[in-house]
Amino acid sequence: MRVAIVHEWFVDYSGSERVVEQLLQIFPEASLFAVIDFMPAHLRKHILHKPVTTTFIQKLPFAQKYYRNYLFLMPLAIEQLDVSGYDVVISSSHAVAKGVLTHANQLHICYCHSPARYAWDLYHQYLKETGLDKGLKGMLAKLILHRFRSWDLATAQRVDYFIANSHYIARRIRKNYHRTSTIIHPPVDVENFTAAGRKESFYLTASRMVPYKRIDLIVEAFNDMPDKQLLVIGEGPDFEKIKAMAAPNVVLLGYQPFEVLKDHLQRAKAFVFAAEEDFGITPVEAQACGTPVIAFGKGGALETVAPHTGVFFYAQEKNALKAAVEQFETNGLPYHPLSVRASVERFNQKRFREELRQFVSEKYHELQQGF
């Protein structure tokens, strides 16, 4: 069985790249395709140091840094990738990867991290945050995204089977693409975390600092609770803005290596998560450390945080988060580290590989049988 894996772009190592890493553990002989490949040398071990077949965007000016600016060319680019010589095509998609062209005798399975949020759910929010909600640039952006939505919907019909990373994403696939999907939760390296029984008094959040992660909301809430310490790990475009608004009880640590992040996850009183995330790997990692989570009660967090492992708040407002923190401290429910960890062991990497391998094998067998 000749397998091609089509990914959006290789520039770093985050959630979607972890999926590709596990796909390569299942299909080590698979070929890799992407719009661009600028993954640093020290991260290429995660893709087995494989060469990546890329598109013409790879050679365009400033593509390494500003590749997202070429979104209007990506539908054309992804369709130029020739995967016709493979039996199975697996697209790892949150934007254009699923648009790769396949023929009738090929099996195309899309592992969908999310329909492109800036074109669908977060369209108006994206335009406002980027200053593209008015003016000539705004009109151009709206035209590009309008055409992208039409292409995105059309290419969803090219996929034989969708796999969603959560029930939340399955609903969005049904809403935007009018397609059903099978849920296979993404792989989390829970084996690399251990539950720590000794918890300290600080709260922790960790994320790339971009608007939808709502780190600003978390900082605002803790600014109003000077008796509670918040540590923030991460960097990104909003770092300086958030640093400027932080009160003395809020400490921004910036980027930290994995071992430092893990140490803080193990020692934190609770992990705070305010994003409406497609799945949310970091809250799972926190729970794998035996640390309870205070999470926004929407999106993937509803599938990973349980009543005995954390507390929800249901509005992205600082008063709602403050109330959740108070509830966490006063509800009297003991959060046992081993019990918290046990609740997320089901998201381990081995489970992902077994479920994905079985799904592909069954669908490929059906294709061979002429179903």
C-alpha cells in the first residue's frame, strides 16, 4: 500500500505536526507533500528526516516568514502536487491540504484539525483583529476569503472519508462541509508526563500569544485577584501588550523549553485555559501531570476535562473566570493527581496509531473489494 501524506506546511512542531509524526510511525515508507517546507533541522527528526515535495510557493519572495500572505495562491498550489502514483492519500488539513487532487482508484482520507476558522467561524473576528474590516485592503481580503470558502466547500467533496479530531470539529465539518466524519482524538504524549502529588500555590497558563487564545482575558482576571499568583509561559505577537497590562502578581516567563514547561505543569495548583479550542493538547498535558484545569466550557475542552478534573466557566469574560477560580478554591472537591491523570490516559499516542491504522486498513480493503 503506497501512502502519501499531504500537510499544509512544515515550519514548526505543534499539534498538527504531532499528528503527521504519528502517521509516519504507522506508515514509515510514506511520502510527504506540503505547500512549503521550512522546518528547522533540529525538528526534522519528527518527520524522520524525510524529504518533502513542495509547491511553487516555496520559492516565492519572503515565503519562509510570510507564507500565510500567499493564501490566495494556495488552492492553485496544492492542486499542482502530483500524488497520482499512490494508493492512499492522507491529508492533514486545517486549510488547503484536503484540496489535493486524487483519482477514482485512490483512497483519500482527511484528518481534519479544523475547517479554516478565519474563513468560516472566526471570519468577522479575524477581519477586525487584522484591521481588514474596512478600506481597500479589507475589500480585497473579503474577496479572497469569499472565493476561498467556495473552493474550500467544493474540495470537501473530493475527500472519501473525514476524520475529526473531536466531536466539536465533527459538528463544524457537518456545518461547513455537509459531511459526516469519524472522531479519532489526536495523539498526546501522556507517557512523557508524570503526576506530581505536591502542588504549589501558583496558577499556570501556557500558550502562543495570539488573540484567540485569550491570554489577555486570563491576565485581566488575575489582575483583579492580587492574592493569587499567575505564571504565563509562551511568546507570540501579543506578548508585549500582555506584559504591559500584567499586575505584579502576574509573571510572564516567555518561551520556555519543554522540561521547564513540564516542571511547571506538575507543580501548578491549576492550569487555566480560556480559548475555544478545536481540541486543546496543553490542558490534556496538564492533567497528565495530575494538575486540574480551569477551562472555558466550549470546544474541545468539553471532551477532555471532566467534573472530577476541573472547573468550567461559560463566558469569555473576566468575571466568569474569576468566579470559576473562586469555585475551584471553595467547592471542596479534592482533585487527586492520579485520578486526574487517569482521565486523560485514553488520549495516548499508541491509541491514536491503533485507531488510525485500523480505519485506513478497513477503508482501503473496502475500496479493493469495490465498495
